[in-house]
Amino acid sequence: MSLGQNASWTERKTDERGRRALERQLEYQQDKSRSLSDAEDELVRANFVRSQQVRQKIESVRPISAADRILEVGSGAHGLVFGIAAGYGIGLDPLAVEYKTLFPKIQRTAPTVAAIGEALPFADNSFDIVMSDNVIDHASRPFDVVDEIIRVLKPGGLLYFTVNVHHPFYDLASRLHGTWNALGIKLELSAFADHTIHLSEDRIRGVFASQPINIHSQASNVATTRDIQRRAAFNGVDSLLKKVFFKNALFELVAEKLPLN
């Protein structure tokens, strides 16, 4: 989505940061495709196993039917939609065209659309199930993606959502990284250049608390992640920071959209 001529400096820089995160993601997946050139079958199998595990979590609320329309926002190179084979499933990703070439075996198992999560090209209340698996922290406007996901989900439809969460320190560091790059200081740190935001668990819980959904389950593995990182051997500044400020815990939510008033 291109910004209009009246876009503010902040909006333009936010858009630039999102585009750079996409560029880095494509570079990463290109390298991964080359390294897995003889092992894509194993990638397909591993993806199927994980997708079925997620399917079980969704079906803890209600069974997935062959008639369900399924959307994955941010289906990426090997998202969940490629392993959940039931009824109508479609993946959406800004890099969908590139991924078809990089990972042809897995990508052919579901149709995909090249679009951004902040402006889903679907009507309101279009899908019975929407999934987003560790995606929104790569987007230019992460919370707009959440709004769009809820918009296209049918009343009574199910949402499966995950994102990495971190100690609030990383949110501050991420903001500083974005600011100095926006001001023209081109010092790019991978931990922050690959993501547009570093969310805390409290912040993402707050985002969903304001949505018209009934939350069936939400949890994180913050305590386990913090314990593992504190006990890990010292291996440079990054590991030291993780010992003090945990990073990359997983937040997971399963919810149902409430009926329209």
C-alpha cells in the first residue's frame, strides 16, 4: 500500500522500516531455500506435523469442517495453511509471489495472494477461520493487521494467533533503532531490523482485550523462556542481554469473534 502525498514524515519512515523488514525477510528465505534445495520434502513433512498440532488447538473449540473458509495472514514461506487441508484455505503474504519460486513443493498445497495484512483484499465477515502465526511484528502497522483480521473474520469464526513477546527493554531498544535509522544513521542491527516492533505480553493482551472476541485461551511461555536464557552459557553481549531481559517468548491465543450487535 503506497502512502499518499500528504503522508507525514513519521508515516513515511514507518513505511520504509516495514519495507526494509520485508527485504531482510526475503534475503533470509532466499538463503534458506538454497540450503534446503535437497531437503524440501522434509520441510513439507515438518510443516504438516506442526499445522496439525495447531489444528488440534483450533478444534478444541469446535471441529474444522470441509466447508470452512480458512485464511492465513502472513502465510510466509511455509505457513500453517499449507498443512491444514480442509475446505477452502488461502494464504496471504506480501512476498507470496517470491515464495512460490523459492519453495514450490510446499507452496503448491494452497493458493496464495500477494497483499499486506494492513489492507486485506477481502470483504467483511468473509472467513470462518483466520490464522496469524508470529507475523505482525514484521508489519509496518502491526495493530492495523489485528483490526483487519477481526474485520474479515465471521461472527462465530475462530482466530488462531501467535507472536513473539519480549521484556519491555527490547521495545525501547527497537524504537531507538528505528529512530536513528529514520534520521539517516545507517547502523542496522539484525535483531531490530528484521522486526518493526518488539511487543511485551501485556501490550498484546491489551490489544486483544479491546477487540470484539471471546478468548478461549491465551498463554505465553515467558517463565520458561526466561529460565532457559538465564541458565544458558555466556556467548557474547546478546546472550548477556537475554539473561537480564528475556527475549523471544511465544504468546498464543485462540478466540471466537462475537456476534454482531
